[in-house]
Amino acid sequence: AHWLKSKLPWIPAHRLQRTAAPAMSTAGALRRRAVALATAAGSATSAPLAVARGPSAALAVAAVRVAPSSGPSESSHRWGSPSVAGAFAAASAAAVAVAASAGGPASCDSGKTRKVAVGKVADFEDGTMQEIALEGAEGGKAAVLVHRHAGKFYTTSPACSHYGASLKKGVTAAGGKDATPTITCPLHDATFSLETGKVVRGPSIDGIAVYKTSVAGDTIYAEVPEAILAGSKHERVMKAMVTRDKTDGRVFALVGGGAASLAAAETLRQEGFGGRIVMITKEPHLPYDRVQLSKNPGATVEKLQLRSAEFFDKYGIEVLREANVTKLDPKANEVHFTTGGSETLTVLKYDSALVASGGSPRKLFCPGANLKGIHTLRTPEDAAEIAKYAKKGMKIIVVGGSFIGMEIASALKKKGCEVSVVAMETVPFERVLGKKVGASFARLLQKEGVEWYGTAQVRLFRGVDEVNGVELEDGEVLPCDAVVIGAGVLPNTRFVEGVPLDKNGALCVGPLLNVESSPNLFAAGDVCTYPCMQTGARVRIEHWDVATQQGRVAAKNMLGQFVPFTTVPFFWSGLYGKNLRFVGHAPDTLDRVIIEGDVSGMNFISYYTENDEIRAVATVNRDPIAVACAELMRRDKMPKASEILIGTVNADVILERLRALSVAK
């Protein structure tokens, strides 16, 4: 309890003591049970660290490591405590799974391997990586990525498991104190452990392959599966997950079927939770990649689906689709909902609940707003309706200069549509990126033939049954075949009773992502207003990456692990072939924006500062600077704004500072 208090000063002392007491009172028996189970699995208890050869085994070994060698008699232990019961179940499942998970990374266990030379020691400096073509591979196309950190070598597959981007263009970084070194994708901040290949953070749900690496003399060798040398693709790695344990009576409810809920469900199983997981979503689909809807509105939901129905069945994750939640009562620990259009009310009692119900697109309340042909974008069905207009010569008006609006404008322009954007800002993204950067995007729109109507508002929509024009406040009328409104979203929280909401209707949570008045109620994604660990200000981030990571952190805290949410937000967008990355929290009032590079040529870095601190960084076509800055922000190693301003630090120096962290001391 004292240690937790030093690490988590915002948690009341009495809660920490209640959490620590049952764990300590059962520690002796838990240790003896874990040792017995590990022994039954064929492991040597005299060297518990040596048996941790897989993710499941590590859970049992952790119990052996942290528990004292003696304690109260087993009959006096409080096995009824949920946190202790969960720990016992996790340790039991972990030990039983030792045999299955032994032998290192999953990608190295299947099939025969061949020891292949992948380079010379002298060719690698600490903190660097190289993509190496494998000799003897059929077609000469097989390759691996070799990394060096603190004198040690690691070998991984060369492509990101998120969207397949080349990882050699990303950032390889030492893990810091007691942490594994990582590789980060340059596009979307998907980060993987070099030791296990598993996801550390970011939007990817699967890890990358890693291969056993050794050094003999001056040569580096990797044990690569024969299948890779024969032309097969590198396998993806998924963290070990337990299945449903019917003896575990706990029920965790996940309201919403998006990124946060999926991440939470998987994390719960990865952390050894065997109770019921009930995901309640109003959509008819299993979780899908919503990010792609604005970039590729013609994509089918089958292509966007993140996990198969068999996956959810295998791990006992119940997905209740087309469900309408009418009430969540934190005092009674109940979720009330109907399913399939039925009026029959179902009441689910829960032990812990996560609200990750996302947002609803903002609509315009003006004359003609209900005409046919006026669309918002949130679901695959919305995207399919918009895609019907994606034909050459069709006139489309996008109302709102949000990232979603600008992305759909870009996608429709590529299809040959005549696109106009109506927005309240003077230039695109003015509130987020500033006028100078916004002006560069305005020039890009002009170059691509997209009309920008800034500082404009819609007075009314014209038409009889279908919209055929948009009238602005100044009286100008823009003819159109369809309208897409991209004006942001409002949190879906009306069903939650008796908890504080912010001015936008989002749930106010603490660093552990739970509601102070209802500690077993958590929130993540668009519905969540949380304290920024960098500035202390309350923020709400409508980004896929943040929602995914919040789902993971919330799940761990639903299990009582006390993990604060400290993720540095990362956002990406693609407009007319230009790649925008944004990392950090830009201040509400931009104190100073420092530009490095060619703004007019759309190849630059923009630093957003407050006092002498760099709070956020935006890059356009300057990968991997954004992910490097994200890594330095996590470690509190970002340069000062004054260093950027006087020219002693630039992008090259930032990359060099990150690489220096990997040098062996």
C-alpha cells in the first residue's frame, strides 16, 4: 500500500490498503499454489525466472516472484476477494499453459527453422536497424529487420501488422529502465516489443514476428522459419489469451462496439480474466476499422472487420448486436437494453462496466436539413450511401472543415467529383494547426481543384424532396447533388445516470479512467474527458489511437491494476497524397508556432509551444519525425522550444537524441 501510494498519489490511502490487504494475506498460499502448478507443468521451481518462456508462464512466475515464502495458513485466506480470485485464476491458467507457450515467440515455434546470417556486427551501431534480404530465399524477396540496442541484437519481420507499412522507415528505440526495446511504425505510431513482437501501444491489434538472434564471431544469425525462406508471409503475433471460465462469476459489461471496447475485451482475456465479457453495440456488425470509412467510403464491412465471429466465440466474448442501451445505473450496477428491435427489456447486472459508446455526428438545424441527399458519416451504411455519389461530375458540398470532412472531400475528389468545402474557419484546420499551416492546406485544396468557402455558415438547404443547393449566410447559393456534414461528433452518454458530465456530455473520469463517484464505471474514447498527464488540463480526444489505448488501460484498471492513462495522443490523416501526423496536446491558445521546413511545398514540421515547452508536433511528409517526437515526449526528453527557435535543435538532432538513448552504457 505504501509503494502504491508513492506511485499513485491521487488514490485515497484507504482504497490502496483495502486493495493490498487481501493480496498480502493470501500471498503465501498463492506462491505455494503457483509453484505447484508450475512444477506440474514440468518447470523447475528452484529457478522460477528460467521457466518464464511464454506470456502465460510469466503470469505464474510473477506470482512466485512477488509473494513471500511464508504466510498465514491456507484456511485463513480470503479466497472470496474478486482481485485475489482473479489472480489465482490467472496464475492457474498460466501454469497450465506453460507447455503450450514454452519455447519463445509464437512465430518461431511452428515448423522448421534455418539459421541464417543477417549481417556483420561492425555494420550496426546501437540504436539502428537495417532491412536484410535473406540469402537462399526463393525469389530473393524474403527479408527481416535487424536491430541493435545496448550491444544486443534483435530480428523482426519487416512490415507493420497494422496496414503493412515498412518498419525500416520507422523508429527503433531502447525501452528505457526495465522496459523492452521497441520498433514503431512511421505512419500510425503502432509500437511493438523487439523481444516478443507483441503490441506495446498504438492501433494495431496484432504483433509482429520475432526470431531468435545470436552472434558468432563477427556475424549475426537469426533462426528463420523455412516457410519464410520458401516465400510465405511472416506470421503475426497475438498475446496469449485465456478463454471463458464458467467458475468465474464476475460480469464485465462493455457498452459500445468500437476500438475501445475491442481493445478492452482482448486485454481482459490477456490479463487472465475468465468471467463474462458482454459487449453491447447498437450496430449490426462486429468491430470494424472505422478510420477507413472517410478515406475509402466504398470499402465493404467484410474488409474492414477487425476480428472474425470465430474469434469472439473462441474466447467467450459475447457480442450483443443491434442492441439499444436505454439506461446504465451505476448505483444498481445495471445496464438496461433491448435487442433486435424488440421492446422486451433486458437487465444485465455487472461487476464493472466500460462506457465506450462513441459519438453521434453533429447535425445542422436549419431549414431543409431533412432533405434527401444530406448525409453524415459514422457507419459503413453511411459510407455506402455517400459512395453512390462518387462519380465523375457529381457536385458534392462538404459542410465542416474537420479532419473527417476533409478526408471525405479528398476521397470524393479522387473519384472525379466536383467538391466544395464550407467551413467557419478562415483556412483548413486553423484551430488545431494554426493559420500558417492551414494556409498551406488551403493552397493544396486550390491546386487539387477543391473550392474552399471559409468564414462561412449555412443558412438553409434548397430542394423539394432532395437537396439541390446550399445557401450561405451571405446569400450565395452553391448548387449540389449531395451534401456531407463533417462537423464533429457528440458523445453518446444520455443513457448514463447519476454521473458528472462535461459541457459536451462526456463522462468526467480520473487518471485511471473511472468515474470518481462510481469507481467500477469506466469510460474510453469519444465519451471520455480525462486529465492530461502532461499538462493537468481535462481533454477529450476523438482519435482512434487514443480510444484503443484507453480501452487497454481501462481493462487493466477494471481488474484492479491501478494503471494511469499516460499515453501521448497520436493522430494521422491523408489528404491528396500528403501525409499529416500530429502528436501531443496543442494548447488552446497557440503561444508560438515554430515551423521547420518548406510549408509551401508541404514538407515541414510544426512545433506547438507553451512557454518554453513543446506541447505538440505536426508533420507533413516528414516521417518518422512525429513518432520520434512521441517517443521523446513519453520519456520527457523533448528539446525546449528555445532550442528549436535559435536553431541548435532540428529534426536530425531529435532523431540523434533518440538514438543516443539506445547506446550501451
